[in-house]
Amino acid sequence: MEVKLWNDKRERDMYENFAELYAIIRATEKLEKAYIRDIIPPSEYEIECQKLIAHFKTLTSTLRDIIPSIERFADTYKMDCPAAINRLVVSGVPATVEHRAAAATSSTTSAAIVAECVQNFITAMDSLKLNMVAVDQVHPLLSDLSASLNKLTILPPDFEGKTKMREWISRLSKMGAADELTEQQARQLHFDLESSYNSFMAALPNSGT
């Protein structure tokens, strides 16, 4: 005896779309696992993944009123496909595209932090040249410089500039706000800043090229 899942064409189309959605999620899960295990080349993965994402978006737009939640659909049909749900629902782009975007963002962010460090070095050295030697003038400048150096992940924890700035900040913290550096202290601080700045520039990737 033949059992019909639908009563009319509308219901038949709905179940066919369900089957298509199910197949897309399963295929994406397999593709993600193949990519993670290096079974498929990144270029081939990206092409196939983009196709699946495009099909998924087209199909879910037509099923929006019937399937408000893809996660619930996956649960209903006992689909254990976390990688596919992440790729199709959360990310919406292939992993290779995500990685390129992350690398570009990281590069842009690093460049901005480098510029910030250079500016803070120059500001601190220029301030000493202008005889701005009161603790409440020097301390904020060194704090800003130390903070920007700590944000730059390419510098090791024991980088000269980091350790010297920590030492100076600690020394200034024990003094009063209106206290001033002696001529000898100001000269030493300027020397430490200049030395740290040169070490900083040498530590940057492709420096001198």
C-alpha cells in the first residue's frame, strides 16, 4: 500500500524543500570535516562551500515562514551537524574567507598599534626636550606608551621598552604629582626612551627593507 506524505502539490513542494534542506546541511557538514582534515584543497573547498551557502540562502528564504529556526529543524530531524550550522547560519561564508578576513584585520590592527607606539615614543621624548619634567606631566605619557607597547603582540614580554617603561612608571608612582625629575633623571629617561624606540623599530617585521 502506497503511503502519501502530502495531500496536494503545495505540501509535496514543502516536503521536497525539506529534503533539499536536509541534504544541504548534511553535505556542508561533510565538507567542513573534509576541509578540517585536509582531505580537500582550500580552493576546491571554497568553491563547493560557496555553492552550498548560496543554495541554503535561496532555499531558507522560501521556507522562512515554515522553518523559522534552522537549529530547530536540525533537532527535529536528529541532525548532529554543528559545523554545518555554524557555516550556514552563523558565519555565512567559507572558512577560507573567514581566515583571509581575520588576517587582513590583524594586519590592519597591528599597523594602527605600531603607529600609536611611534607617536607615544615621540611625544614622550619631545615633552622632555620641552622641559616637561613634572611627575603629573611625565607619568601619563609613559603610561600611554606602556599600554600601546603591551597591545602589540609581536613584542615579547621582556622587550626592553616594556621593562624600562614599567621601571620608570613604578619610580614615578612613588613621587608626588608636583615633584620634578632632576636634570640627570630627565636625561636618563630620554636616553631610555631613545634606546627603546630604536629597539622597537628594529623589532618590527621587515624593518630596514
